[in-house]
Amino acid sequence: MAGDDNRDRSNEAPLLKNRYYENCPGCKVDRAKALNKGSPLKHLLNIWMLTMCTTLPISCIFPFIYFMVRDFGIAETEADIGTYAGYLGSSFMLGRGLTSVAWGIVADRYGRKYTILLGTIAITVFNTLFGLCTSFWMAVSTRFLLGGLNGSLGTIMAYCTEILPEEHQAKGLATYSSAWGIALVIGPALGGYLAQPVEKYPHIFPKGSLFDKFPYFLPCLVISAFALIVLVACTWLPVINRSCKPCCLQAETLHNHKVSNDYNKHAEALENDITEKPFQKDGNLFLNWPLMSSIIIYCVFSLHDIAYSEVFSLWAVSPLELGGLNFTTDDVGDVLSISGFALLFYQIFIYPTMEKACGTINLARIAAVLTMPLLQSYPLIAMLSGFTLHLVIAIASVLMLCVPAIIDTCLFLLQNRAVEQHQRGAANGMAMAAMSLFKAGGPALGGAVLSWSQKRLNGSFLPATGTHLVFFMLNLIEALGVLMMFKPFLAERKEQLQ
């Protein structure tokens, strides 16, 4: 054997079969996955924590964005507030869409941990600055930079599939999607309860204080403090290559070894079908139809989900005469908090049984179809009042939150299994870029359609009159996504990849 290859020579026969190398962090992760068959609780907690931190800034603005835009004084009429709120909501996703592919390449070249650390720093800094904005365009610029400098989300998805054994990958991605869904609820709850604290909690936050001058700073500050805690905790993410300096940027799941010719010949003599996957020639990701089909469907549902989130919050706080519910930010926070706890219960206790009975893709199709009539009934729910209104809208919100978690889990699995490890960061970056560009249009589209629908309350037929119109448009997007989840459009790669 050549003396300069860094193979671990203990247990020679098994290691030859799997090609583990002593100083390769990727090999050490693969070996740890092969030896550890128990529940990967530590990794699931890491995934949960990182996803929550990355997602909270996206959604925290929904309950107060209407009032924030109103306070900026840029909208000429009350009905125009939704349009400007849509632009502000879109700026984050536009920034992320323009940079996600580059962050994916960085994650493949320099490491997963490096990308996650930089993204968490961006959250800590720019989310804090957003709470201190005093003008509309300052707020748009800050949200754009927050999205553009945060490339963690796609990297976390790659981390899910690489750090966990195959039998736990679905659980890891379910943890990711449930953390995403719950953060999309906890974020608005924080925004709803903590925005305008001087008005809500005058005994704690007096007039003339910092939070009186910046009424939307407190929820941003709380989320930034959480991001700072996560940033410190990121230093304990498992770094397998202990020979590196503490500041080493090498990710723990990437392979860094080179294979000697002598070792290749010896290994090929023992097992002819072994290939060194991390060093194969890169394939064209755009020609990988299992990957591209799942990304396209992901984009369609992402457009629907972010538009729904924007529309629901704006519609809920709109006046009764415009077809809204006339909710306060506290009311929106109550509804979304209930939805978050229900989603957590569903993901832990109900989803595994339903997924096993129906299959991931079939369950996603069924759930998406069943929620369409529910979504169209929202304007009718607005005719209720009192406790009945709050109960029915809470149930509807729970159902509308569970569906994206189901669909996203299915599509995450398809995306990450469609490529090999050395392309997984770029593939997830591509998915994040495409999804973010679609989501950038979601708030703007939803806000504009809602404003339009509130200006034409006396149309001649229901789907095109008042708030019926905006929910009808959301259902058209949902229906397109459902149709695309069937063959021949949706393709699935059957063979298991590293």
C-alpha cells in the first residue's frame, strides 16, 4: 500500500469496503452513521435550532407589517397599504433568491458549518437593524440585505441528509419542515404580542422610551438575541476533523481525501462496483429532471404559502367594511400560536402514522386537495363573530399550516436524493434561489390582489368579488401545484445516493 494515503488501517477489511480515511471528516461522519444505529437526537436538535433561527425573521413581520407601513406614511389610502406591505415582504426573498446559488457553492467548497455561521451572523445584525428603521425604503433595504447575506437554509437541508443515516433522513427532514412551519407561527406570534409594546404594556414600557420611538423593535430584538445564542451554540456543531485549528472552516460532512492509484487498484480487485462518488465529474444539475421537477413544484407551493401568510395577516387586521376580521395584532398572535402548538402535536404524533399509511407523496396530494375548499370558505368565515369566529379561524389556520409541512417534507426528500453529496449544497442552493424568487413575488402579489379585491367589493359573481377573489387566486396556484405532483411531470430517482 502507498504510505501517503491517510486511511485508518484498523479493521482493514471493512474499511477497504467502505473506503474510510482517517483524516477525512466526511468519512468519519459516514463511519459514525454506520456504527450508530440509535436515535440521532443531538443532530435533530441541531437541525431544529438552526431552522428556527433562520426562519423566525421571515415571518415575524406579518402581524405588524400593516401598521408599520401605515406609520411610514407612504400609502396614500388605507387600501394601498397592502401593496406597499407586499413590496416590503418581498424584499427579503428577493435578496435570498439572488444569492442562494452562490451560498450553495460556498457550502460545497468551504463547508456547511462556515455557511451556517455567516448566515447566523447576518440574522443577528440585520434583523436588529430592521427593528430600528424609520422609513419605508430603509426597511426594504435592510430586509433585502438580511435575505441576501443569509445562505443557511439550503445548507441545513444538505446537512440533514448527510449527518443522518438513511433510515433517519425522513425524520431529519420532517424535523426541518416542522421547525420551519412552527417558526412561521412563532414568528408572527412574537410580532403580534411584542410589537407596539408601549401601547400594550405601558406599565413595563413607558412613554418616551426606546420602544416608544421604535415600536416594532422589541420582536426583532428578541429574535436577534435568540440568533446570537444559536451563533454561540454553532461552535459545538460536530467538527469531525479534530486535527484542524479551531477556526477551521472545513465542514464536517464533506470528503477531502485523494485516493492513491495503488489503493484504487487494490480496492477494485476486492470490489469492482465501488466508485469514488465525491470525486466524480460534476453532472449538469439542470439536466437532472428528478431534481428540477421537485424544485419547480416546490417553487409553486412556496409561492402559494408565502402569499397565503401575507394575505392572512393583512386580511385579518383589515376593517370589517373591507371584508376583513378587524383583528388586533394580539388576535393574530393568538390564532397563530394555537396553530403552532397544533402543528408540533401533529408532526410528532399524527404525521408518522399518516405518512406510513398513505406514503409521503400521496399524503401531500390528498392534503393539498382537501384544503382548497377550506381556503375558499375564508370570506364566509368572516361573517361569523365572537368565540365562534376565533374557534373556526384557528381550526382553519391549523389545517393550512400542516399542509405545507407535509408537502415540503416530501419535496425535500426528493431533492436531496436526486443528487450526490458533492453537488448537494449547490442543488439545495439552487432550490433556495428558485423558491426565494417565487416567494419574493408572493407577498407583492398577495398584497396587490388583496388591495384590488378590497376596492371592488360589489362584483357580479363570487370568485371575482371582494375578498373571494384573493382566496380564489390562491386556490388556482394550489391547484397547479397539485396537478404537477403527478407523473409524468414529477420524477423520482430510485437509487440511493450518498
